[in-house]
Amino acid sequence: MRINPARLPMAQTGFLRRRSAIPIWADLAWRVALVFGLIAVVLALHWLGRDGLKDNLDNHISFIDVLYFTTVTVTTVGYGDIVPVSPAARLFEALLVTPIRLFVWLIFLGTAYNLFLRNIFYRWRMARIQADLHNHIVVTGFGTSGGEAVRELLARGVNPREIVVVDPQERALIEAEDLGCNVMCGDSTRDRTLKDVAIDRARTMIVSAGRDDTSILITLTARHLAPRLPISIVVRNEDNELPARQAGATTVINPVSFAGLLLAGSTSGRHIADYMADLAASGGRVKLNERSVLPEEIGKPLSAITTGLGLRIHRGADVVGFWEDGARKLEPGDLIIEIVQGDAVGETPDLR
């Protein structure tokens, strides 16, 4: 999982990683150069002020003595064999060498963290997150459609910890991160990426990569890793709806076609489009709900349910409308599509 705990407590969400602008060897090289540069500055100043130093062994300060004293004082606090004796030398050690010593140690510690400790920490945190990923929702692509889908899921009460957003763009991941979601920077067309988000343990997947060909390839990759996973995909070209289904998508959504349905519905009545949009959103006065038949409802007609207004029954591979004979008796295993009360009941509808 290509991840980085740059901004978020990943025990709750996920990691976000941004590739460094320079390679590792260059990053290490400039750190080493900086350390040697600081040592060179201190060495030059020590040589110029060598009269303020005293060698307790032979009372003679040579260049080797200055070099030795510089490296010892920059990296440690010294051994006491060569000491500053003049007020100027002691002031120099206190005000300049001590901050440089601390800065050099910060460079050492930062290098060790970036090159070694951080990777160990990342892997440990990633393993913790992966172990908690069960029955989650994977969203690949956090553009307009994917982002709106995540916000709608949150509005419907889904815990953001149950959502994993995968996108190659850092800007998109930062936005998803701010919503509290797990995030991962990676290519969803690769097996490794989807395995890292535990695609085989997910409850559903939303694919909105921005390009139909990429979205279909992601669907193919996910389908062979999770044969029974429900996959919803967004395609923008009508010709790609069939390939998307053949790739393994269980639901194919064309936002252009949906917009056309709303526009066409508005010609038959100015409130039809408003009602259709109301059904699709969580914040409206009504909303659609899908659920399994309850034990006490078995044997009763669809019209007798009390949780909402029954519209349709999914019975295996069959779809039964509320007007059909099959709706007169609910059976075990039925899935019911119903209209239920929305979150905005009691509010004045905005029909602008």
C-alpha cells in the first residue's frame, strides 16, 4: 500500500504518500554535504581563533589539533584534552558551535527517520489498518462523481472509517482525508493496489476513474480478485456500458443518461425531476431503500409492508413490480425496494 501518515492519525483512517521531488541518493547527498559544510565553517573559525584554545598535552595547537577539536565539539561536547580558554573562544563555542552541534544531530536523526525508521513505522501502521478493513467500501477515483458519492455515503450515515479512497492524485486524497476516509495513493488497475486495500473483504466498490477505459480496466482487475464483489462503475460514453458489464460491473451508471432522464421527466411535469432527484439524495423528503424481507413479512403482499412504500421485489434473478402477481406474497430471500421517509421531512421543499 503506497501510504504516508503525513497529515492524519492513521489508526483511524489511512495513509497518504507523495513521491519525493528528488531521488533518495540526492536527498542523502545534500544532507551529507550540509554536515560537511557546517564542519568546514566551524573548522575555519576555530583555526582563525586558535589562540583562544589550549592543548593540555603539549600546549601547542596545530591544524590537526584544530581539525580534531572541531569534529569532537560538533559531534559531541568534547573530551577536555583541548579546551577554549579565552572569553572570545568560549563565547564562540556557546553561541555558534552548540547550535550547529544540535542542528547536525537533527540532520542525523532526520536522515535515519526518512531512510529507515519511517518505512518501518509505515509498514506497521499499514498492517494495523489492513487488519481492520472488513466489510468496507472501496472508492477508486475521487473526482467529481467519486467525491460526490463519498459525500452522499457520509450523509447517509456511513462511518468514514469504512470508506477507502484510492486515487493517484495527492490533491484529491487530501480532500478525502479531510472527510475522515482511509486514503491510499496508487494505481487501481494493479493487483497489488487492490490487494493492499483488502478488496476481497470489501462489501462493495465504486469505480469512477474519470476515463471509461481506465474504469473498465479497474473493474476487470477487481473482478478477478473478488468474484462476488458488487461493483458500481461510472461510464460517460453510452457505447461503454456493455463492455463495463462484461468486465464484471454489477451496476453501470451513465451520468449523462441520468441527466437526460431528469430533463425528459421535467417536460411531463415540473415536479417529476425534483422528485427523482429527491429520491436519489439522502437529504431529501423521501429516499429509496433496499433491504431483505423481514421474517414477519413472509407470506404477506408487498403492499402490506409498514417500513415504507414497496415498489419492487428482487427474487433471485427475477424482478417483480408492485403490480405483478408475484408481489402478492413475499417469500424468504426477497430483496425489497421501497420508498422511505427522508431526512428532510417537515422542511419546506425547495423547488427552484
